[in-house]
Amino acid sequence: MTMTDHDLRTLNAPRLVNARFMLSHPAHMIALGFGAGLAPKAPGTVGTLWAWAAWLVLQNFLTPTAQGLLIAWSVPLGWWACTLTARHMGISDPGAIVWDEFIAMWLILWLVLPAGFVGQLLAFALFRFFDAAKPGPVAWADQLFKGFGWRGGWGILFDDLVAAACTLLVIALWRWMW
């Protein structure tokens, strides 16, 4: 697949994100977490908090099966949105893209709820640790798919899915031991 002149210009000119950029394409709106990625500081944390809040609302309207289907559908949708938005931004894995946090946090909450506030807060904190610090398997996943195009778009999602798996493993071990 060859790149057009427009693609090359896009890649060579990183773009700042703002509301105008977000509203310029549906993929941007999704990838930027409906505005959460526009946070000037810690957009990943803000995106995870937005995902948590959204899930608390969504779970009241969706059956557990529908919740699982929503998460499953969000992966290919996010892959497309993150791939396109990263290309339009000219940055292979921009911090403003937070759809990966949405999917990962939704997956965690879907599998750990019902849980009280403390349990949800622990899940949030564990996920943020694994996503930000990138220990072991998360660092491996973060390096596996880099660049632009489908590989880069999948890479944006993949390390967060691995961070979610690590979070769920810690929670499962905690529940098993105590």
C-alpha cells in the first residue's frame, strides 16, 4: 500500500487536538473519548474516569450479554477510530486517544461488577498502574505493534487490553487468596 502526498503531509505535521479537531470526524470523537482526551493533563486518567462513569450508567440499561457485546463491538470500532485519528494527528500513539482506556476499563468493570465503590476504585487504580507504569507484559504489548496504519491502531488498543488482563489477574488472585 502506497501513501499519497496528503498522507505524507499528515504524517509529517503533528496536529494539536482541540474541540474543532475532535468534531471534524466521527473517528476523532470516538478515539478522543467524546472529549475526555482533550484534558490538558493526564488524559489517560481522565479517559478512564469517563469510562468508569459511562459504565455505571450503561449497566443500568444493558443486560450482561449486551454489555459484553458492546465491549466486543467497541474493539473493531476503536481500532478503526484510533488508526484514523492517529494518522490525522501525525502521531503514532497520541496520549489524547483514550478509547483504549474506555474499552479496557469497561472490560474490567464488566467482569468484576457487582463490586462496591472500594472494589471499583481498586480496579481503577490497578488499571491505571498497569497502563502508566507498563510493567512486564504491558511493556511487551506496548512495543509489539508500533507505527501508523492497522498495526499502529491495534497497538494503541493492545497494551491497554493487556493492562486490563493484568488488572483482572491481580483481582482474581486477591479474591482467591482472601
